[in-house]
Amino acid sequence: MKRFRRQRRSASTMPGCSRVSWTAGNRGAARSAFRRLHSWWLLTLLLVMSLATVIVVVTPTSSRADVDSKTILMLHSFGIRFKPWIDYAQIIRSEISKHAHRHVEFHDHSLLNSRLKDGKSDVAFVEYLQALYTERPPDLIVAVGAPAANFVQRYRQRIFPGTPMLFTAVEARRVDYDKLTTDDTVVAAAHDFQASFENILRVLPRTKTVAVVNGASPNETFWSGELRRETASLAGRVEIKFYDGLSFEEILKDAASLPPDSAIFWHLMNVDAAGVAHEANAALSKLAEIANAPMFSYVDSFFGDATTVGGPMHSVQEGSSVAASVAVRILNGEKAGLIKTPPTKYAAPKFDWGQMRRWKISESSLPLGSTVEFRAPTMWEQYKARVLGAVALILAQAGLIGWLFRYSRQIARARDEVAILNASLEERVNRRTVDLGRARDRAEILLNEVNHRVANSLSLVASFIRLQTKSVAEQVTKDALAETEARIYAISSVHKQLYTSGDVQSVRLDEYLSGLLDQLATSTQNKREDAELQYDLEPMTLPTTTTLNLGVVATELVINAFKYAYPFQRGEIRVRLKQLPNRRGELVVEDDGVGRGDDVSAKDTGLGTKIVDSMARSMGAEIQYLRRQPGTAARLVFPVPG
């Protein structure tokens, strides 16, 4: 009920609804708004659930696609390094892996016994395959080459009869189409040896002899018969010479001494008449080096490595791509026997430019639609990038030099302007410096004059006080006037030292205090001989204000010691000035007299004590009165300005 009430209140404040009281008239509209809101809520919930279902379903499917790997048994004729079948096999593997959209595992097996002319070992190989795949047969068998295709067809009922089979890289005449099962399909090729030989006679019209290279294995023996049958029509036009009864070493000797106007047609050389197997293109390359005649072939597996001239040939890429697409269709579930693929034929003629130049074959003699590959670049094609790069570099350098020249001119103009401004500023600074020097000299002269006049005025005042002292009879008044005279002298001494020295900002404190203390000792000892003044002052230079304050403090403390320390006996008053660490100084005035009690207040008016405290505060200093046995010490620690 609470949820229902909240929904009703929400409906009342939906956009387009006025905020009204709940009356019988608008209750129906609210219910309608609630039903619409409830429908939208259900629709949203269904969409979310559908999306979650899709995610749950798709994710395991993707996982199953990764886990659902397929196994392909690649059955090679002779071995995995024999031409042209190895080229077909490699491209087929690559194309299947690229387009299968699942993990595919390839198992390679070679039909080594197909090199022999007896089938005694066939049964053992069949049993080996059966034992190897007892638990899990392969998902597809790809027989590469005619020997593998013939072997599988002979033993099809024993080689995984329910497993799809793809025959490829095989000529259509080597497949027994009547024995194909519903699980078998063929991607074959159709040789046209007549076109191959006509190509030789077209590009080399003066050819009189064509030597045919073919091996002696069962498969190659079959093709020897086919080649003889198909070239029989050329009798009278050219002599056909077959090497199938010779070892490869004998073939090399004969090919090196062929008569002029000869050519060589390379078919196969898997096993020669001596029973020697020849893998890859080793035999072809060796023959191309020794033979004194141009070489041609029927498949581009033997083209492109400076061995054969070229012409109309089977394209390994084309045939392999077709076979791979059929294999992917089978892996995706199509029935192999329902896939029918016509045999591939020769591709458009292509020729090796280097071999054409070697055997002096003109491009005008090539068939229509021919392409010339591996053409050596012309001088312009070979050095085009370098030439264009050099031109671009020269242009860039020229542009940079021009910019630098323009920039250097701007810099020169700016330097001249700066030099003029500097000269003007220097002249103004010099004038200002001279004016300031003159003003400073005038100020110093005026300040010296002021100090001189102040010192003279204070000395005059002190003289007046001294005269007044002589004219009064009361001792208290005489003492007060004497103290006043000492204070005035302390101040006038500072001004006197300022105008007599070259520095108006600071004063040598030790020199100032020594003169001040000497004057105090002289004036005081004239009145009493029971106290002697001694001082030990370290060199120290302080600003004028600090020096003046310290002079007044020292004067007050020394006068106070003379007045009160020795009422009945003789003694000594000592003044010490010392430099302390951390930019501080120490002034100590001590005596060995009667001492000062804590309950003893300042004598007379206490003016001296007030003056000392005031001066200490103005300097930020600390004054301490210490008891001695005997006597009293006043210690002032003050900051030394930097």
C-alpha cells in the first residue's frame, strides 16, 4: 500500500499533470497515468532481461567457439618439403586458420612409401593412422598431391570412412571420381601441357629441342606417359627429349651440353631414376645454374627464384585459396560430397624479367595479357626516392637559408635598436648615478653637519649643566645634575663619532664605549677615589641607534655602581663587551661592592632604572641583575643586527 501511494503521488506530479487535490473527477486520469507508467516499467524490465539473456547465451557460445577446436589431418605426398605440394599445404593452412573462426589443429603425416613402386608398406601406414586416431578421429583429412590422393582412395574404407576428405593439389586425371564417397570432395587442377609447349615455341620460335625433366616415382612415371601422349602432336616441329630414365647427375651433364636453340621443361623431380629423393627447389636451382638452355614449367611454385622463364602456369595461391574455402565450409558443417568444384586452370601468363634478358626474349613475343615480374627498376625508378629526397632537402635547405638570412637581418636590426636603447639607457643611468652620487654626498655632508651641530649643542648643554652644578648647594641636586650631564655626554659622543668617521650608518661600539667610559671615570674619580673603573671590550660595529642605546645603558649602570656599590670601602667596577653566537652581544657591568638586595628599591627617583629598562625594550634586549659574592652584576644580552 505504501508503494502504491508513492506511485500515485508520482503520477500526480508527472510532466503534463497539474498538481490538484484528489477528487472523484481526476482519480480516473491518475489511474490511467499509473497504468502507462506501469507498462513502461514492465517494458523496461523485459528489455533488461532480454539483454541479460543475450549476454548469457552469447558468452558461452563464444567460449564454446574457442573450445570447439577442429583437427585436420594433412596427408603429404612423399614428405612435407617436396615441391610443389609444400607450397599448396602452407597456403591452405594459413587460409584455413584465417577464415575458420575457431581453433584448428593441424596434424602432418607424410606418405614416404609413395616414393617406392610397391605397396608393401601401405597397410602398415594405414594401421598406424588407425591406431593414432582410435579415440578421436580427425574432423577433416586433406590429401595433398596425387600420391596421397591415390593412397587414400585405395584404402578409403579403412581410413576413417565417416570423416570428410578433401583431395587437393592434384591433377584431375589422378583422381578416380567413380570411387569418391559422399564424404569426399576434390579441388583439382587441369594441366594443359600443349599450352606450355606452345608457349615455349612462341617466345623462342627458333627452338628445335625441348628436354623434359621428370622423375621416376610411380606418380612421375604416370606423367611421363601423359607428357609423351600430349606432345606427340609436336613431332616434326620440335624434338622432345625425356630425362625420366636418367639419374639427376646424368641430367646435369646432358643439360650442360644441349645443342643451340634448345629449351628445358621442368615437370617434377621428386625421385630420380637412381632412387634419390630431391626436396624443395634444390634440384631445380642446381639445374638452372648448369644448363645452357632456358627453363619453363607448368606451376608457379617453380617460378620466381631466377630458375624458370615463365608462361601460362597454375597459380598455387589461387588453387590453395579455393581448397581452403572448401575446407572451411566442411568444418562449418557442409557435406563434403555435395561441394562440387571445377578444376582450376592455368592463370594468365607471367614471365621473369631477369630470365628474359638472360635468354634474349623480347617482350613483343609474349602472349597477350602477359605480365613481366621482377623487372629491374630503371635509373629513375631506382633512384627516384633518393633524387626526390635530395631535391626536397635542397629546397628545404634553400628555404632554411633564406629564412636564416631574413632572420639574421631582423636580428641585426634588433641588435642595432637594442644598442641604441642600451646607449640611451646607459646615458640616463650615468646621469642618474651622478645625480644620486651628488645627492648622497650632499646628504652625508648635511648629516655630518647635523651630527656636528647636535654634538656641539649637547656639549654646550652639558657645559651649562656643569656650571649649574657648581652654583647649587644641595648634594642631591648636584648628583642629579651630574647624572644628567653624563647622559647628555653619552649621546653627544655618538654624534661626535659619526661626524668624525666616514660612516654615518654605523659606529664602532668598542671605540665609542672606551671613550665614554674614560670620560665617566675621569669625571667621577675627581669626586671620589675609592672606586676604579676597568673595561674589556671586543671589537663590534653596530647601527647608530643600537650604539646610542647601549651607550646610555652603560652610562646609567656605571654611574649607579659608582654611587651605591662602595659606601665604605674601595673597589673595582668592571665593564665587559662580548660577541655571542647566533648574532647576539653581551654587555656586563659588575662590581664587588655591598651588593643589591631584592627588597631594595631604586635610589632617588629611579629614573636611571627606568631609562635602562626602556632602552633594553627598544633594542629587544634582556637585562638581568645577578648577585655576586660580593657585589652585583648587570647583564644585558642584545641582538646584533645583520
